Amino acid sequence: MGLLKCEEAAPTHPNADVARAIGVADMAYALRSGPPHRATGELAYHVLDAMHAFHEASASDQHVRLESTCERPSPLPLGLRDGILDE
């Protein structure tokens, strides 16, 4: 098994250091404005499935195949002004 190589990547969105609640803001915006929000239940379940698989793989020292899938949400657009989620 090979080692993973990690590289630092430059941020693609300005103010990424203050984006802690961006998912909640995106959901609120979507509920008020109509577009689908990115934090779906399907995505949350897939993340939970991956977390359990990591734990199971670590405990058993074996690969664990995920049972779930989900559609990748669209990224936030680049170049948004502060306080704006879509333009």
C-alpha cells in the first residue's frame, strides 16, 4: 500500500476563514429563494456512512466499501461579494 502525498492548496473562495456557517446560510437562502440547498439529507447520510466505514476499516484493518452514494452538490460560485451567496 502506497503512502498518500498531501499538498497545500490555495483557497479558492475569499474569506474562507470566516465561512464557518456558510452551509446554514446557504440552506436558509435556498429555503427563502427557491434554489436547492447543498446540505441535503442524502449528503449527510453519505458523510455518516463514510465516517462509520473509516472506523470499521481501522478496527478491522481491512478495506470497507461504502454502501451509500450521493450527488455532489454544486460549489458556491467564485468571486461572490461578502454576504452574498448567489448572483
